[in-house]
Amino acid sequence: MSGAVRYLAEVYGGDGARSLCLGGTVAPSRCLALRWLRGQALRIADGLDPDPDSAWAPPGTLWPTPHSGADAPIQLRCWAANIGLQEAASRRLADGVPYGFLARDASGWYRLYARPVRIPSAPTPPEELHHADRARR
């Protein structure tokens, strides 16, 4: 079966009781799928753990806290910034293998996921086949 390859990229989140799809897209290339996942990783990290100097927060509203144990926002930011992980993910997708990254901490988990999908090409309508045969004669 012939057809184009596209890349499905999705983000999930949850805790011990439930899981949610936080978004998804179909990208024409693995590079664009991974770029979308990096943007989602940073969006989630910033939503969970905004910078204390964020312009939208009045001064003194947010303050740094000491980190203890696993921290999903830090894991997501590190994944988004790690060129080696991005290249490994791209190679897996190029080989036709799904890629996933899981960040978790005491409050929940976040999964970045991408996989190649084959989009079948449309069959040629019978009348076009007959027309093509006549044109060759």
C-alpha cells in the first residue's frame, strides 16, 4: 500500500485516578512533530511551575521553593532543551518506531508521544484508468 507518512504527536497528563489527552496534532514531518511536542512540554512546565519573575504575576505573588524529589516541570524543560534526546526521538520516528517521554512527580504525570502514521493514497477512479489506457494507444 502506498501513501504519505505523517506524524501523530500527542500529550497526555494524569494522576493515579485519571488521565487526559491534553492535545494532539498531525504533522507532515517528524521535525515538526517534535517541535510541537517541545512547545507543549514548555507550555505544561510553565503552567505548572511559572518563573517567579513572570510578568503576569504581581511582585511577591510567586517565589522559588526548594526542590525535593522528582519534579515534572524540570523534567519537561530538560527534555525540551536536550538536543541529544531530540535526535534520538527523530531517529526512532525515522525508523518507524513510536517515541514517548514520561515526566512525573508526586502530583501527577505527563506523557509526550509521537508515532508515524501512513496516510493511504486515494485509489484512482475507474474512469481515469480507462482514459489513461486510451491515451496510450
